[in-house]
Amino acid sequence: MFRQGNLNRCLTGAPRDVISVTMTDAPDSLIPYDEIVQEALRAVVGRVLGQVESAGGVLPGSHHFYITFKTGAPGVNIPTRLKERFPDEMTVVLQNKFWDLKVSETGFTVGLSFSQVPATLVIPFSAITAFVDPAVDFGLQFQAAGDLEEELHEDAENDSPDAPEASADDGSNVVTVDFGRKK
């Protein structure tokens, strides 16, 4: 199980490579840089998952993924019992027990087990708020389309081992891209 504190450490302190897009107070731009960059970051998630799909659903080496998404976002399709348990946001783990990974231009579908009950999840890339590969200390964090505030959530507890604890004193670099916007 991957608790929110571990995800926050992984996204803000431990990984060597974390990219986060944020807005600051500055003149409005006629070019939506923040949207363009977030769309590009989501394309990274799609490309990585597409490579796993092309490899027959086999993750290379020790790679595994924590994917956090907004459960109420347009296009998300998860079982009712999961939607009731995670009405806002949940994190799933793609590591040992997943199947039928299918990736499209707009999102992905995957089979996972929750308390030994199989489920199929449909997740648009626009609903994703975080993508972490702890095996190589890599993470992406962004806002769900149309979402302006990050909220804490309980993790999904799908059938996978605990995430390794990360240390904040490992010389990590966090890359933050700030774009200005008047409020």
C-alpha cells in the first residue's frame, strides 16, 4: 500500500527527477503554456504505458508505476465500489498483478485486483494528477484538467507490495516549471 505521505515524499523530496507545473502571479499569456506543458507531460505517461503494452504487459527490470487520478473526472470508468470508497482521487499500482493494459491517445484501460476482486479501470490521461516510477526515482505531478487545488486522498490498496521508503537526503533535484497568471 502506498500512503499519501510516501507519494508526497516521492514527488517532492526523494526522486532525482520530478517535474511539476505550477502557476504564479504574472501577466496573462495569450499562449496557454501551462496547458501545453501539462499535455506534453501526460504524453510521457502515454508513451511509457504504450511501451509496456507493446512488450505484452511486461514491465522492464524493476520498473513499476504509481498512478494517481481523479475518480470523478470525465471519462473515468471504475467499479461503483471503488468510486464510493474513493470519491475524489485514488492511486493505483502497476507492478505484479495487472492485465489487459490497453493504451490509446486519450487514456488507458487496465485490469487490477482490489481485495482479490478483479476490476477494469478506464483512465483518461487528463484525469491523472501524478505518475511515479520509484525504481528510478522519477515522478510527474500535474493538475487534473480543470482542477486547481490538490486534495489529499486515501490510496487504492490494490493487491501489490508496499512502496520502498524514500530518503530526502539523496541529492535530489526537483524541476518546477512556473508560468505566470493574473488572478
